[in-house]
Amino acid sequence: EEFSWKKLLDLHTCTECGRCDIVCPALISGKPLSPKQLTIDLRDHLNSETPYLLNDTEKRNDVPLLLGKIIDDEALWSCTTCGACEEECPVMIEYVNKVVDMRRGLVLMENRYPNEFVNAFKSLETQLNPWGFRSETRADWAKGLDIKVWDKHNPTEYLYFVGCNGAFDDRGKKIAMAVVNSLKSAGVDFSILGNDEGCTGDPARRAGNEYLFDMLASRNAQMFKEKSVMKIVTHCPHCFNSLKNEYSEFGVELDVIHHSELLERLVKEGKGIGKNKATGNVVYHDSCYLGRHNKIYDAPRKIASHNSESGNVLDVEASRERGTCCGAGGGRFLLEEKTGTRMSHQRVDQLMESNPDTIATSCPFCVLMLEDALKAKNLHDKVKVKDISELANEP
């Protein structure tokens, strides 16, 4: 009864063709999540409850619980919110918002969620990042790099929103530094928030903790207003998606650009980017939140090809709209994969079909997941994973 009419209509729209199942990375890797079965189970439950929903005077005492009975908890936590199912659906059923809705029920109403989220939620609330690093060390990565800190009275053209990964993860810091070098070499006027920056709240919202997302987003939105921030560049697609598409809910209108879009524009203008070239075969991996969720496919490929010695970038069959998730989305980068095989492993298997020397991508979480998969398969000495900004900063 809490689903919108569109979500209820979705349930009766399903033709049971199974295209969603064929592309679901969770189901393919052996997780207990079938988008088709999820829809069918919800539809059957709706049908059984319809007489009682339509007739308030007729009460039913033995209503089966939706969460934990009709829909298994592990099925919901298996979803990466990648949107592959929605891309394939011929009747435009939306699956991701239902999964997130039910996660909210588990987290906020049932207080039932994976143990890994306990510390992550606490850290997001107290330290503004999901890993427990002290918030006052957020800008330590930038020491010695001569990066301006945002000044409301003397603002730069862009605010570079680094994100939690770029600020705290050792691998992510390298990407942030590469972005800084690329922007500097092109003469872009930018600055950072330093220790004032906080998580956008994306992992909290995808994990179902809407209250925590509201707290984090409200804080950031208020800060953007107070500091008169209008134009933002970020290299993390998850930060990009939240700031661009969700922060208007909090009364702030931002002009948000992904670094791949900005770098592409700078290359067209003849700015000094990509003086160094990656050798060998370069294959591109699409980030779900940059690609399917925001329809940005060409810009990162143009940068990757610009920084490739051969001048072109390879694509495997599962690319662009049909790209396969690395397994990090939907807050799953905080969870251990305990069921089935790892989604990152199956993605690496797909990418290796092109016999690459370098896997290029535009998401720091994709970099981490794919590097871990390459190490597990003893391919890390043969194949490197690079953010597109790193390709322009090859030694």
C-alpha cells in the first residue's frame, strides 16, 4: 500500500519475458536476485491483497509480511542498482526504485541490514565518510600539491568535489592527483573544499538509510548555498549522480560536470592534456552511474582514445547501454560477496575477451573492483586498470 500507482502498474505490466534476468549481474553470479521473479512475487502478493486494499471494512489478520516473507532480504541486498534490468525491459518497468524502497523498510522500519553497514552508517553520521577516517584528515591527500581551498569572496570557476574515495582510499588518492594534474595542465581555475567536504550521502540512500542521506545532503546543500558554490566538477559518478540529480530536492541548483566531460571539452579547445600515451590495447569499461544512469558514453571514450597510442579504444559486446556492473554499486562496495561468484570477476572475464593491456574507466570504485579481480586471477602484472585522467599522466 506504500508503493506509488506507477510501481503497482509495473507489477501488472510484466510480460515475464526474462530479459531482465539475462543481464542481471547479481543473478548471473549466483545471487538470489531475479528481477523477473521479484516482480512476479510482488504482483502475486498485490493480487492476493487487492480485496482487502479495496474494502477497508474487510480486515485480514494473517497478512504475510512483504519483507522477509514475500521478498527475501538477501535478494534485496544483492542488487547493485546498476539499472541493466531497466535498460532491457521492453515495457519500461522500474526495478531499482522498488528495491531501494524495500531496503528503506528493512533499515528504517525493521532495523535489519548487513553487519558491514553498522560501522559504515555510524561513520557517515559522525565522520562524513563510510570508512571511519577522521573528518579533519579529509584534505591530507592534497598537502604539497598547491591546490586552492574554496574562498567565497574569491571563488574559482569550478569546485572540484573529490569524494570520499579520492580523499581517503590510497588508490583513489592517485586518481584525485591525476585529475588535479590534468586540470592544472589545461589551465582550469578550480579549488577544493578541504576538510569542509563531506560525503554526498549516495551510499546511505542506495543502502536504504534515507534519514542519513537526508542529513548528509542537507548539510552539503546548506554549505553550497553559504559558500555560493554553483559549478562543480567531480570524477566519481556516484557523487556526480547525487549532486546533479538529487540535490535539487534540498533547494540547491548546481551545474555539475563529470571530469570526462570537462576533459573532452578541454581537448577540443586544444588544451594541453594527454601528452603521454598508453601503449597497447585499451578497452573501456562503462560505469553504471555514468553510463546507464546519466547517459554519458562518448566523452570518456574520447579521452581514453586521445590518450591511447593507437588512437582508438576497444569495446566488448557488453558495453555502453549493455555494460556489465563491476559489483560496487548500490552500496555493495561496503559488503562482502558471500554468495555465488564475484561480479567483478565475471566483468573482468568479459573485458579480457578483447585481449587488453589497459582497462580504462571513469569511476574510482570500478578501478578498485577490477584491480581486485585481476589480482585474484593473477592478471595484474599483465593488465592495468586506469582512470581516464591517469592515462594522461602516464610517466
